[in-house]
Amino acid sequence: MSGVSGPSGITPLAGLMAVNVIRQHRDELMRASSGTLDHMVIDVVGALFDQVLSDSKVPPQMARQIARLQLPVLRAALKDVGFFSSRRHPVRRFVNRIASLAAAYEDLDQGPGKDFIERVRALVQEIVEGDFDQMDLYESKLQAIEALVQEQSARDVGTHATAATLLDNKETQLRIQQRYMRELKSHLEPVALPGFVRDFLAQVWSQVQVQAAGPFGSPELAQRANRAARELALSVQPKGEPQLRKHFLMALPQLMKDLNEGLELIRWPEPAKKDFFGKLLPEHAASLKTAPPTDFEQRQLKHYLDQVEKVSIPTADELAPSAHAELPPPQEHAAPLTFSAEEAEKIGLVDENAVDWDGQVDIDLGEGGPSAEAEAGEVDVVLEALAPEPAEPTHGPQLIHHLQTGIAYRMHVEGRWQRVRLNWISPGRAFFVFTHGKAHQKTISMTSRMLTRMCDTERFRAFEQAELIERATARARKQLAQLGGAAPRSTATSSRL
């Protein structure tokens, strides 16, 4: 595709993955159009497709399909110069979306990748043969692409059913426990308890009660957990009379046994356990020396504890279908976030302690040049008085809120950058499942807390620094701006292309 530069002065790029039809038929297109602005648009779109068809992040199979959209894209740009400034333009969204999705497949010649290319080929054919001046046509094709993504994501869940099922159950347990914890906390407020005991019952022992009442518990275990909660609350009440002290000393061994067994069930960290019992023993000693409560205070305490016992553990059906699951800070234990060694290996769980968070990460990913955002600030080719819309983040803390299944990302794991594909996000966005590798796919799972931290420390980034049209436009603008002078400006209040 190399050769003599055309009348526009732009030398065609070499090594394109498909023919640049606009460049090839530039003279005919110029004669068929009128006005300086139309001629500029033709040159810009021609230069844009030079960049699109030589973009290293676009697989050749997808580049050939995008090449078939050259005339529809040119027609859209001539009809609406806002094509260049609006990221929400249907034609741009369609091209960007199919390019981004294609970049996530390890192989487009077989399996799901081949199915995806075949579907895109059919959709592009419908656009080329249809009335491609109508933006509704592109909207319908975008909907078809999204339906395909959902369909393939559902199949991916089947492929990674072990990880998805395990993590989905963990998230459900987490959401059940968190809702139960909030209910308990409000009912424990009026009960006269030391602060650390109230927090323990609401935040920690509630996990024991949920686990005991769950599929891996039993009615007898659940009954013991509920009884232990009441006995713990009573154990720190004043008991200055001999009869109350005797009852306490007789019940204490069983209470301590139940507490230890319950905490073992949820794998509560040993340091936290030692800290809790270190505070509980002096509280018990003090309660033996304090004057007993009045009859009214005893009746009131009994009423409050009865109300606490009536708080029921919610079922999965009672939860909102996609309510966000809040993960507690690392120092606050949550049983559903605890995995056995076998579970962690089975789903490829990345543990936070396995990452050297203090180590420096090389963020030069070998992109072959500055980003589209950097290039955009270096040139001054103007077409239209419309402010460009902000792009979605490609790295940094905000990226966690814009993740999409089916899209490729770069993750710094095992000491190096690796391209991964996001296959599954749990309904409450507490867990994420990625895959990487071609011949032997490897599953990588992590919590939202872990992934958030990776975004914050620049260890997780989008595979594309900008979407395809944005990348190509930035490079085309730079190419045009280097032709010996700035391109003509529109008479309207100007803004960048």
C-alpha cells in the first residue's frame, strides 16, 4: 500500500491490513463533493483509516471487517461533522466496540473468537447493504453486539463454572451476613454492653450465626450459636450476688467452648481472637464485683435480648438481585472472604499478601508511542465547534467503576504485565474472574478490594489507552498537522477535532 502521495500531500501508510478505499478513490470522491469542509473531511477520514488499518491492537481479521465500513463512516462524517467530537456517535460506538471486543480474544480463527468474527461479518454486511445513512441501523447492530457479549459471557460462566459458582455463593453469604449484621446492630443499641462486646456480637458473631444456619451448618449448631450470643451478653452484666456468680461460673466453661468453636468455624484470625478474650476476661472479673441490676433493669434486659433473638437471618431470595456487596477493610474479618487453600487454587485466587505493594511497577507497556490523549494536545486541526466529550478512564482509581466483561485489560501479576480478559463479574461486583493464555487458559480470580488496590497502584490498566477511533483520530490529526502548516479553521468558534 506504499506509493506516491496523493493530491492531499499525505503519503499512504505502508503495511495496512486492508485496502484504504477512500485513499484509493480520493479523486472521484473529491469531484463528487463540494466545499472546502467536505474535502477536508474526506482527507481526514482517509488519514483516519490509514491509522485504523495499521493499528497494532486491532487483529487483522477485525481490521478487514472494519475496512468494509469505510464508505459508511465517510458518509456519516460528511453528513454530521459531530462524528469527530461525539464519543456517543452510533457509528463511532459500533466501530470502537467491535474493535475492543476483538482485542480480548486470544484466537479469532477458532472457538468463541471465530464465532464473534462471523457474527460481526454478518452485521457489517447488513450495514453495507442497508441504508447506512440511518443512525438507527447502527444502534440496532450495537444491540446485537451486546446480545452476543451476554451470550458468550453466559457460555464463559459455564466454562468457568467452578469459580463463578463458588464466588457467587461467597458473595451471597457476604450480603446475607451484612444485612443480618445491620439488623443486629440496631437491635443491640439499647442493650447495656461494653462497646467491644456489642461490636463483636454484631460484626463477628453474626458471621458465626449465618454460617451455622447455612448449608454447611446444622440446626443444633445454629441453636448453640444463638444461645452463646445471649450468654455472652449476660456474662458481662453485674452479678454481685452469690447466686448470680454461681450461675455464671457454672455456665462459663460451655460459653468459652461455644465461642472458640464458633470462631474456628469462621476462621477468625488468631490475633483478633487473643485481643477479644484479653478484653473479655477483665470485664468478667469486674462484673463479679458490681452490684446486681434492679428487677426493672433485669426485665428490661430480658426484653431487649428477646428482641435481638427475634432478628431472623435473611434468605438469598430476600436480597435485592444486584445490590452492591460492600467488602470490609482488610483488617475487619469477613468469613465469606476466607478461602481454603484448595478453593484458592481451584479458582486462581490472587491473595493481597502475594503482591509486593511497595515495589515499583514499570508502566511503560511498550505501546510504541504516546497515548492518544498526549497526542491530542500537540496538534491543532479544527473542524467543528463542539467540545470533545470526556473519555472513560483507562487507568487509575476510577477504572474499577468502568470494567466490562468481554474486554481486554493488562494486569501486573507474577512480576510482569499480562493481557487478561474479564470473563465474569459477580452480581454485587464483589468478585471478578479473568482468563489469560491461548493454548492453556488460566483463571485469575480476585476480590473487588484487591482489584481496586491494583487500579490505585497502577498494576491494572485498560489494554487500549484509548478506543480505536480516538487513537486513530489523534494520530491522523498529527499527520495532517505536519503537512507544512495548520489545516484551515472553520469560521465558527473552534475546538479541537
